[in-house]
Amino acid sequence: MIDTTKIEEQLEANLRNAQKEKVESVECPSGQKVEKGATFICSVNLSDGKEQKVTLEIDDSEADVHITHLGGANE
């Protein structure tokens, strides 16, 4: 299973540093199996009250992931 806490922390740090976003919280689904090529969606709540959906793809059996899509809540 994916370490949800680790992914949430990494995603928050990535958005804060690379995107210059002020992140209030990140929530990813629990129970995600580590399967190369699988995708899952996390919700990101920004300090301005907006929510973004971030699609992540699992790269390998080590549960490394990368962002495939970053969008608003309505996407």
C-alpha cells in the first residue's frame, strides 16, 4: 500500500516550493495499492479557500509517484 502520509507531505512540499502555493491540507485516498502506472487523485486545500485536485501516477514498485494533472475542483 502507498504510504498516504508520506505522499501527502511530499505533495504539500512540492506545491509550496515549486508552485508557490500556500497549502492548508492535502488528502489522498488510503488503501492505494502500489501498481506501476496506476493513478489516484488527491485533494489539496489552499489557504485562499480554493481546492485543487491532483492526479498522481505510480512510477514503480518503490511507490515513487509523479503529478500527471493539477487542476481546480471542478475539473
